[in-house]
Amino acid sequence: MRDMVALPTGSLRRRAAGGLALIALLSGCATTPQTDSVRASAQFGHEISHVSGVPFFPQKAYQCGPASLAMALNWAGVRVTPDQLTPEVYLPKRKGSLQIELVAAARRSGRIAYVIQPGLPSLLDELGAGNPVVILENLGLSWYPVWHYAVAVDVNVAADEIVLRSGEIARQRMPLGLFERTWARSGDWGLLVLPPDRLPATVQKGPYLRAVAALERLRHFREARVAYATALRRWPDSLVAEIGMGNTCYALKDFPGAEDAYRNAARLHPGSGIAYNNLAQILADEGHLAEAAEAAHHAITLGGPLVATYRKTLAEIEIRQGVDRRSELPLPHTERPATPARFRH
Amino acid sequence: MNKFSLATRPVSRFLILCLVFMGIHVAAARAQIIGTETMINSRAVTSENRARVQAFLERKEVRKQMLAMGVNPKNVSARVNSLTNAQVADLAGRIGKLPAGGDFGGVLFIGLVVFLVLLYTDIMGYTDVFPFVKKHAR
């Protein structure tokens, strides 16, 4: 929370004036290249955007992290309050929340947490697509940081303003140039919190799939499966998305779905040992041991850093094959013309 | 009593053996599916085991730091476990240094010089610390 403070007067002002040159030096660069270029090219981009459906939670002291995250999560369909998020993200001794923990907390709620590419153009594209962006600003200076989270919701380039849900202000209107400076000090950090069927407007394949894979660690397999399906519509030949699809199906005990995905992966990426290894495992689980062993052998032939795991897969399949062979023998009602002879010598 | 224990000893031995074999059997039936996160990281990893050990140690370190930062012990595990290995590596040793967004609790604590600098930079539109400084859209 920020308090009102009386302005200094008299000699203090004169002293302040004396230090202006130094101050100008300390405050760093004054230019706003991104704002200038966005203004110049405004007719091509989203010059006026309005993101709807973002509720406002006024923050309590030091709680801009939980408040901003709660706004983004509610927009993404998760009913949660800042107070519920505080024990999940707040660091009492730092009197604040770390970016990484906001990301992790969004994922704990089963949502895709995606950090956008730095720069005003990405931010404007996301707002234009109707996605609110949690941003980290340094409201102070590099040597006296005042870190602050807020949620960008609206922008109007012609009017030179961006609108943030910030602190205790539901619609903080900020000049673009000032925003650019405060935002640049965090390295233009912006976070999207999306439902799993919605791709970021500025999506990049690698970071997106990493964001989805992180949901698996948190056992949000349903959400991850939807997100992999969304990813496969955008990148039908993505090996990671296909394997992820198989893995989430497997975790959800959807064995036919998993087999389909692994087969697709192996067909489109015949050099991937992981595709063959996982295919071998699902085939073994479905009882197709001969085909499973073949796939595992193939994975070992392909090699790679995970070859030790492929060998383990094969070993287990061979154990099961051995068990199956032994269990077939003593069954009294099966036809076994060759067995007695084979066992006599 | 003694008789009873004599009689039960072979039974308990048998049970122990059963449990041991069951354990082996369960271990052997464990799936060897390669996880998506492992797959994503496998290109950068030379040794799976080394990476696993490193991740384990870093997680321990992050847990310790979070406790030192005043996080309630009953929340620490959930918070550490929900981090990916890459995030844990980012955090380990840096929890005290990374930006912690939290605004700040009242400008009265700022030294006078800092206050004047920030007031000036606020007026000039470089910073946005004080709400009472009017910002004009240019």
C-alpha cells in the first residue's frame, strides 16, 4: 500500500534542484523506443483493445502478487481469492512474491502459465486477442527497486494510455511511455494465465509445451491432455506434443488413446527412441508382448541419453514374456503335444 | 508364550519372504514410460542420474531457503514440489535476490535523498512511485 506524503518545501527543493544533473544520470535512459515505434505503426496493430471478464481484487499490503494472480485466474475460470493464494506465493521476509512462484501457483490451479516474449508488441497482441497479462514493473529505479505486479487489461495507443488493475485502483490509467520505462526494468516480464484450450496470441512452440508439461508434474492430466490436443492442432508434427498426449492418456488410463499417440509419434518421428520406448510400454500393458519387445529393441537400437531406460523397459517385457510362457505350460486343458517331449530331455 | 513364538516364527518368515517377493514383483511391473518433462530436458542432459541427483539437491536447498524466508512449513512442500526442475535450478541460491513484487509499505521509510530522487523522476515520468504525482499523457 502506498501512503500519501506531504511534498517537501523550501531549502529541500533547492537542494533537490542542485542534484538534478546527478539524478538525470542515475535515472538512466529517458527514451521510449518501443512506445515510439508502436505509435508510429499503430494503424497496423491493436491500437485500441479492451479485455473483458477480469474482476478486480484490491490488494492488501505487499499482496500485489496474490491479487494480480487471483484476477488472472478468475478470468481463466478458477474461482479463487487473493487470500487463498497468499500462502502459496508470498515470501514473508521478502515482503513480496517471486515470478517463478506465481507461474507455479497458476499451474497448481490447472491453468497454462505462459511468459510472453519481452516487448510492447507482444503485450499489445495479447491484449488485442482478449488475454489479460500479469506484468511485473519496477516502479522505482534499478538501484532502488519497487517491484510491483499488476494486470494489464486495456490499451489505447492513440490516447497514449494503458489500463492496469493495480494495487487499490481498478483502472489505473498510465501513459505508455511511463509504462514502458517501469516495465523495462523487469525485463518486460508478462505472464498469461490461460485455460488449456486457448493458445496465447503470440505463442511459441517450445515455451508453450514446457508450460503444458509442467501441468503433468502437478497431476493435472485432464487439463494437460486438452492443452496437448490444442497444441497438436497448431503443430500437428510436434513430437513433444504427441508424446505428451500419449503420456497424459496413459496417466488417465486411456490406453487406446495413449497407443494412438505413441504410434503417431513413432510414425512421424522414426528416430525418436522415446516414442518407441513408450509405445513398447503401452503395448506390454495391453498384453501385446511380442510387438512390445520389438518396439523396445528398436528404441535401444536408436540409442540416445535415455537408452538405460529403454533397456529397463525391454528387461521388464522379457520378464513378463517368461512368466507368460511358464504359466502357459502347466494348464491342463490346453493342447500341448510338444511339451512333454520337450521337458523329457 | 515361548511355544507360541516358536510356532509363529516360520509363519512370519514366510510372510516376510512373501512381502519381499511382492516388492520385487511390484518394482518389476512399474511402468517405464518416459515423462514429457524428462523428454524436454533430455537434450540438455548428459546423464539422467546426475541430473536427478542435482535436482534433488537443489530442491532441498530451495526448501531450506523458503523456510528461512518465513514460509509456513505446512505450505513449503507443495510450493517446492510444484516447481519444474528448471525453475528449481533458477531459484536455488537466489530466493533472496530475485525481484519480489510486493509494492512497499509506506514511503515514510525511504531516506530523504531517495525520496527526492524518486519524486523528481516521478514528475519527469521515469518512475511511478508516488500516486500524488499527476501523470500526463503526452
